[in-house]
Amino acid sequence: MLKSVITGEMPANEELGKRLKQAALDLSAKQMLLKEKKIPVLVVFEGWGAAGKGSVLGKVIQRIDPRFFRVDTMSVVSEDEARRPFLYRYFKRIPESGRFSFLDGGWADEIVRDRVVGGMSDKEYQKRIVSVKRFERTLTDNGYLVLKFFFNIGKDEQKKRLEGLRERKITRWRVSDDDLEQNRRYKEYEDAYCAYLNETNQSTSPWYVIDAADKKWAELQVLDIINQGIDTAMKNNGKAVPILQNVFPLVKTPKLADITFDGKELTEEEYDKELDKCRKKLSKLHNELYRRRIPVVLCYEGWDAAGKGGNIKRITSALDPRGYEVHPIASPEPHEKARHYLWRFWTRLPKDGHVAIFDRTWYGRVMVERLEGFCSENDWQRAYNEINEFEKELDDWGAIVIKFWVHIDKDTQLERFTERQNTPSKQWKITEEDWRNREKWDLYETAVNEMLEKTNTAYAPWIVLESKDKKYARIKALKTVIKAIEARL
């Protein structure tokens, strides 16, 4: 792609200056329209070392109100980021609606460098390619404008620029060992970049190769493409996106109506004995998880008053408090609502060797958001595949992912609601919204059945916890977690 793309002919200086001025004015005007339309824009500057990415980036952001953009330099992976999934450091930097995020360097540079220098295997490389294409598509499907620029210069020009930077004390710091290695192995890098760009050049997030031989010409190319991209995004804003066919192996799961509670109860004596045994076993396993750097993600969904809180409490009672975190998920905050719905979960993922427990999860998209009209039908229909992809990223990272549906019947819920309402110390647990949701039991049951059917994968299974007897459900959850960890170890 680097060798075949046609970038156009650079205009004469006078025309170049006029066009640059107009393109800058256009971007300033379009920025306000983006804000009104609430369209988020992610701009990624990739390319050769010393190709002028930073200089052009500095010029472009001068045309935008500084309150509505941020810039991140992605050349160095922090220790914390290295302990998270590959896409974590990129997903957490996506912009809010109506704002820009500029990345100086990105996933292309990281993957190609690991491919050429780090000895990344073909299998791992292809896995990363799939991850990137899914990541970019899920952003564009959810209304993001993704613009990817590759700044291209030849080997001799790169060498000349690197030497010029090194000669001056004030600019010497801008030349890294990676830049020098890249120039020495230019042909290897060029082949790797060409392959990567070809494999990730998608219609919804295409690559734009920038002729970076002249800085002003490079700036004009970038400004023109950003302006064109914004025009297209505003025309297509709100357009329905085709629903992808499922490609993930699913495990058949029973419908909620077919699940019985017969024989699923424990005496106090049985419960105390099993609880003590499970706690001791899980406590030992938690140490082993940390030693082997295996992350665990536990997800809790279920009916109101089904006993999620008590279940989580028994799990955490066996864990070292330094190695886990519980995330109670409520309605999204304004800064969360202004981003991709998965953003607030990506940013709460555990470090390797740690445990993250989610009290309510990303499945709100296909339950409460679906039923309360907080998203369009196209949004929640598309979400099944997006969620399966998200959980596949966690599995590929090495995480143990377990999802619990805490289940009770309608009569049991009514009993517990009534008890809460009539007990002063428990009244805080019951709200008008709980009663209102109860009226939609049948609608929720339909949504949950579809959720279980479409997202019960082998790598992130759903486990139904029959919680008419809370003691039984707690022990079942503990044993499920223990079994999954032992299987992995």
C-alpha cells in the first residue's frame, strides 16, 4: 500500500498557502458542528520516525478549541498498561462525544515493532490483526469517526532528518534507538507496514498515506482528509448499521422458565461446612493466581433481590483485599455516557493476577437499555456481537471470565420486596424503580433468554445460580470459581 498509493501533486507555494488557510478555517467551523452533533473523532498519527507527525499534529490542533481535544503520545507502554489487555491503553483514550482525541503513535506502530524486532509469531500477529479490526469497527458502528494517517518518507530522507536532529543538542532527545533501528532495517519495516496497512484498510476506518516529504504539504493533506471525514460523518450520523452474523461458538443454555429450584437448597450445617471449605481453597488459589499473573473477571447479573450482593460478599471473603476490586455498576455518569458503552468496563479491567468483580455489567445494553429505550434497536441488536468480541479479547489476554445470572422466581421476588419494605433496616434496599421493573418481568425474561442464548460462549460461559435458597447459590458460585481456576492452573 505504501508503494502503490497516489497522494496527489503538491501545489505551488502560493496556492499551498491559500489552501492551508481555507482548510484551517473549515476545520474551525466544522469543530462546532461536531460538538452540536455529538460525534466523537479519534485521529491516529502513525508512520516513520522523523516523518513529521509531531509537527503536523501541533499545527492541526491549533485550529481546534483546546477545550475539546486531547493529545496522547503512545510510544511507551507503561508498566500498568503492560499488565492489561492489548487494546486497554487505546480503548481508555477514546474521546467523549463531540470531542477529538489525537494519538501520536498507535496500535500499528506497536504491532509492527513487535513483529519486526520482538519476534511476534504469525499466530499472535493474526490475533492482533483481528483484534484491531474489531476494535475499529465497533467504534465506527457506534458513531465514532476514526481517521488513521501514515506519514511516509523514504529511507534516505529519514536518515537525513535523523542525522539533522542528532546534530543539534536541543533536538537530540527526539531521536530514539527505535528510530535508528527502524532506519537500519528500513526494508523489513516497510514490508511489515505494507502488510499491516493492507490487512487493516477497512472502508469504515481506511488508512490515509501522507506524502510527508514537505511539512506544509503534509499538513494540508491531513486537514483536507479530516474535513472530508467530518462532512461524511455528519451526513451518516444516526444511520443504522448492519448486524453481523455470529462467528463465536455458543453453548446451548436452558430458558429461565425451564430452570427448577427443586432440591437446590442447603441446611445451615451443610452451608457452614461447605463455606469454610470453599473459602480455604479459594484463598490458596488466589495466591496462585497472583504468582502466575492470571486475571479473573467475575460478572453478576440477575433479578432484583436475587441475592447478588450477598453472593459477592462470600466470594470476596476468601480473597486477599489487595488483589481484588468490586465494581458496582449504576447508570452511566455523563462522561461515561458520552463514550462507547464498553469504555467504562475497559477502564475497570483488573491487572494480571488480580480479580475484578462486576455487580451489573455491560449486559445492561441488552437488558435495561433495550427495554427502557436508552438505545436504539439497532444498537442493542448489534451489541451481542460486540460483547462476544469484548469477552474474546479478555480470553485471549488470558483472563478467566465467568458470568453469573442470579435467578429466582417471581413469587420469591415479591416476598423479598415485601420484607424489605416492611423492615426499617432494609427499606433502603427497595425503591420505586424496583417495583416498576417488576411490572416488566415478562419483558425482562424474554431479553434475558435472548442474552443467554446469544452470549453463552465456551470462553465466557453463563452460570445460572438458583438463588431461591441464597445459601445454595453462594456455594455454587464459590465452587464454580474454584473449578474454573483449578482448570486453568
